[in-house]
Amino acid sequence: MIPTEAKVIGGIVGLLVVIAAIFTLNPFTTVKPGEGAVVVGLNGISRTLGQGTHMKQPFFEDVIKYDLQVQKDETTAAAASADLQTVNAVIAVNYQLDPATLADTYARIGNSDVIKSKVIDPAVQEIVKAATARYKADELITKRAEVTDAIQTALAERLRPYNLIVQNVSVTQFDFSESFNAAIERKVTAEQEALAAKNKLEQVKYESEQTIVAAQGVAEAQRIKAQALQSQGGEALVRLTLAEKWDGHLPTTMVPGSAVPFINVK
């Protein structure tokens, strides 16, 4: 008969073998918060998994995990404007996967490592080329928000069949050729000089208008004065003239009993 101690030792060894086999085969998988998973068996996709710990069949099932949080992708696209200027754009795309359609996403794309290279980058490059071709190079700068909206609308439509939800698109950079940049700089300088000349002209015009207004005021005063004097006769004109020319000093000598005359008029 086998001794009792040997039986105990054999049981412990057997248990350890079972435990080692369990950990080696790893029949469990854990899906973290913000993740989703697709289970792929010998016959293809078998099910999807949500957050938590799940059982799987060792050797017969693989678990493909996806990040369901908003992700950012940047793509560089070379294109041409409507006036045939070379344009290099950097497009940032914020997107996330639809958790309800992960099985279809796996069937269409594969795992998450190839989403950028197989889907997003080619779509961005094609859409940027189509969008920039509708605008002149300088309009890509002045109408940047409009161009960005057009790219975002087209990209959201293009990625929808792949169950990718576009949250936001931004054009982080527009680069043009050196010759175009130099032309833009010359144009800006000319516009600034023209604005300065216009402002100077407006200043001269304003000063001229002020001079005209002042002259009109003097003429109107003269007209009113002449009209008043004409209505009172020539004597009033003489008195007014003497009053305007009087220096404010009384005469030093005068005839006794006579009125104070206007004399010593300079």
C-alpha cells in the first residue's frame, strides 16, 4: 500500500500541476474600463466583450481589444490649391470607435493597430486634396474655418462605414512654397503701405474740410455784419470801424465841454 504521506505529497503535486496549467493556459481575459473586445475562434468572430473579467478557451480563442476612448490622429497631406499652388497640410482628427459595432469593425479593418494606416490616413489625404482644390492658396488662409468644416464633414461621412465616429477635425498647419510665401509678404507690405497712404489722404481731406468750414464761418460773419451795417447806414460803419481800431486809451488832451472823441487812432 502507498503510505499516507506519499498520497498527500502526490495530491499536492497534482494540485500544483493543475494550478500551473491553469495559469499557463490562461483561460481568463480582462477588459479594462474604456475598452471593448472581440473574441475570435476557429470559426471566426464568436462574441464581443465589455468591461470585466471573462473566460476564454485557451488555444482556440483570441481576444482582440480596442480602445473606446477618444483618440487623436495626425496626418500630413500634400495637395494643390485652385491656383495650382503646392499645399502641405497637417490634419488632426479626434475620433472614437463605436462600441456597439466592434465585431463589424474587426471584420472590416482588423485590429486597432492598422486603423490609422489602412483607413484614416488615406481618407484624410484624399479629402484634403478635394477640399483644397476648391480654394485659391490665399483663401485657404482667409477661409481656414470654412475649409476645416468641409474636411470634417467629408471625413465623417467617409469613416462612418468603418464605425469610426469623428468628433473633431482641425487644420494645425498649412505650408506653401517659398515663392508663394514671398508673394504673400509683398502683398501684405503693399496693403499696409496703401492703408497708410489712405489714412494720410483722409487726414489731408479732414484738414481741408476744416479750413473750408472756418472760411465759410468767416464769410458768413462778414455777410451778417455787412447786412447789419447796410440797414443802419454809413454812419454805423464808421463807428464800427473806429470801435474796432480803438486801442482802448483815452486822448491826453481835449477841448473843454466837448464829448470824448475817438482820436489817436492807429
